Amino acid sequence: MITTGIGDRAVDGAVTFGSTIGLAGQALRWAIGDIVAARFPFREFVTQTWFVITVTTLPAILVAVPFGVIVSVQVGSLTQQVGATSIAGAAGGLGIIQQGAPIVTALLLGGAAGSAIASDLGARTIREEIAAMETIGLNPIRRVVAPRFVSVLFVAPLLCMLIVFTGLLAGYLISVNVQGITAGSYVASFASFASVTDIVVALVKSLIFGLVVVSIACHRGLSTKGGPKGVATSVNATVVLGVVACFVINVFITQLTTMFIPQTIG
């Protein structure tokens, strides 16, 4: 019986994974096709983009500041103990760019934007608005899901860059004004190690995380059952699955970039 239960869960998980991938493929296909044909619902896109910006911008700043401070304090303390304060800027800055900013972006997209999308679509599903759209011949993936995909993919790299800037600025101020690291050595070490490739990798990560989060959020929202309790379950599943999936994907991306894009001194 236990083996059968595990097998059933594995099958259900595979089916859910496949349907999520299928939903993402359809949404991207409709979005690209409608943008090319000038039939994309830009009004809905602007509305959803502004909504995602409003629910993620302030939390991003509030998270990026202490994150940058913590990284700088820990790195600065370690470099001072070993007498290598000249690389404090590189160590702290690269930590924020390569890992901190994409991960914080994933957390905010999953916890704020993803949960809101799942809640909205879940409420529409249990009110049978999605079924009503299908009845009158409207494709809900094209009209409702695709604009949300594009809005999240548009905001994700912007959010990542905001976190990078805020985190680096906070780290710089703490290192120079509190830990006594000279501004020139901090900036010089950061400039020697950091490169455009690091920024590109961070932006690519944010796009992938955004795609994962919005795919899970839309799928969970459209598959909501059981009334208000079902909406709460969908929101909870969206946050947990989205964040965990992003962390797992980040491990693989980090390993690949370490193998094929080794860190060099500029």
C-alpha cells in the first residue's frame, strides 16, 4: 500500500509538472504571436506590470539593504582578520551580484507577485469566470495568463538590477564608513573582479526564476478547487514550490557558470 501511494504521488507530480510546462509553452506562444501581430492585450499587460512593481519594489529595497550590510560586515570582518581588505569590495560585490540579487528576486516574485497571481486566478476559477470565458469562445490562457507571463518576465530583470544597486550601495557605505576600508581599494577590487558577464548571468537567472514562478502561479490558480480554502492552498503551494524550484535551479546554474565561465581578474 505504501509503495502504491508513493507511485501514485510520483505519477501525479509528473502530470502536474507536464501540465505546468504545457501551460508555460502555450502562454509564451500566444504572447509572442500576439505581440508580433499587434493583438497583444497591452492594457492588461500594463495593469499587471504596475501591480507587480508596486508589490515588489519596496520589499526589494527593504531586503537588499540589510542583505548588502550583512554581506559587507561578514566579508569585511574576514578580510580584516587575514589582512586582505583590498579584496573586500570584490568579495562582497560579487556575492551580491552572482547569488544575492537573483535569489532575493526569486523570493520576492514567489512571495509577493506569484502569490497574488495565484490568488487572483484561483478566485476567478472558483467563481467560474475562467469557465465563462471558455464558454463564450475566449481563450483564458491568451487573454489572462499571457499578459501576466510577459509582465513578470519584464519586471524580473528590473527588480534584479534594483537589488544589485541597492545592495552594492549599502555594502559600500558600510565598508567605507564603518569598517574603515578605503573607498579607492573597495572600488578598485570590485572593478578588477566584476564583469559584464556577472550582470548578464544574474539577469538570466532572474528571467528563469520569473518564468518558473509565474508558470507555477498560473497553473495553481487555474487548477484551484474547493472554494476559498482551495485558493489559500493554491497560494501556499505557489510560494513553496516556486521558491524551492528557484533554489534548486540556482544550484545547477551556479555549477554550470563555475564550470564554463570561471572567475578572472579584469
